[in-house]
Amino acid sequence: MVVLLRIQKADCFVSPFSPERVTEIRVESGKCNGKQLTSLQWNVFPNVERIVVNDAVYKYVNEVNVVGLRKLQSVVIGENSFTRRMHGYGNDPNRRFVLKDCPSLKELKMGRFSFSDYGVIEVSSLDSLEVIEMRTASFYAAILQLKSNFNLLNSCIDLPMLKSLHFGDYAFADSAAVSFESTLSPHEMMD
């Protein structure tokens, strides 16, 4: 049974469902822009399969953690979300997006100017990820880290299913570093 949590009110704090029952989260455009909301920890919804954040949402959120959601299949963010600079960009090293340990995730899509003033994006341990799409000026100056805990098929990152990686104009344009890294497996360390 699909239980959709649709956030249509400005406050973003009220859920009529227990978090364990929610399988889809959908945040309507222009919501959740209060200054009191500075951090998102999506792991309180352990059975969520899809997260959709529409346009101009979460303006003051400085930290987004999407960690350990084993059933999550899709994250889609609209335009101008998670940014204080509508249709613009910046570089705040204290703003960060972390996505890791979501083994069922197939797609990560970011709309134009979303996260455009974030300083860090870390993506790791996403065995099923097929599509990464970041449109114009997404993560304009952010440091990108695609990390691996092990080596698969001589790949430097653990995204064995990745079919498409698309960065729009000015995505990571002023980044100090874009990193695709892997730690060696114990067997490789001995060789």
C-alpha cells in the first residue's frame, strides 16, 4: 500500500501518518521556507521509496542527509529548491547534501539552480543508481565527492549500474574539486 505524505502547508512539521508507513514524500512548490527549518534527516521515513520536492522549497535548509534508506528508489528535486539565491548561485561551505547507503536508489535528479549555493555534495554506496542529473547551476561551487568503499569491476567508484551522468551548464562551474574516489579492497592492499 502506498502512503503518500503530501506537504501542502507552509509549516512542514505535521504528518498525519507514522513515519514507518510513509512510502512517498511530495513537497509542493513554495513550501517549507521558514527560517527555523535548517536540517533535513530523511531517515525518519525508513520505508520511503520516492522523494519529490517541487520548486522553490526548503530555502533555509543547510544540511540534507538522505542516509540508509534501503527502499528509496527515486529522488527528484525541482528548480530553485534548497537555495537562498533564486536563479543565482553562491558558495556556502556550511551547506551540505549527503546521499549514501541507499542500495535501491535508481535516479537522482536536480532541477535548475537547486542547491546552487551549497558547498558540499557527497554521494556514496548507491549500488543501483542508474541516473544522476543536475541541471543549470546546481551545486555551482560545491565540492563533489563520489565515494566508494570498495572496488567493483575495476571501476573507481561503486556505481556499477550508472548509465547516465548529466551536469547542466554551470553545475560545479566554480568548484574547488570534483572527486571520483575509491578505497582499495583488503586484497588489493596486499598485492
